Amino acid sequence: MPQLNPAPWLTILIFSWLVFLIIIPPKITAHIFPNEPSLKNTEKVKTEPWNWPWH
């Protein structure tokens, strides 16, 4: 039964995990967003209460 032979599949498994753990993370962490988020104004806006007659 050839599917019980671990020789080719073990090397494929190890190689794929090496790709996932060594090659891909630096590519993901080096990604730069095109629009960096800017800080909003932290000043509180004064709001007026509504004077609606609630019945």
C-alpha cells in the first residue's frame, strides 16, 4: 500500500511547515498599509440636550 509509506509525505509536510513558519511571516509583517491612520482630535464636543416634550 503506497499511502502508508511516510517518506515522500513527511518531507512535504516538513517543507510546507518550514514555508509557513519561516518564509511567510516576514512577508506579512513587512506589509505597509497605503493609508496610515491619523489621530483624531481628542477634544470633547459639547452637546446640547434635546428639549422634546415626551408624553
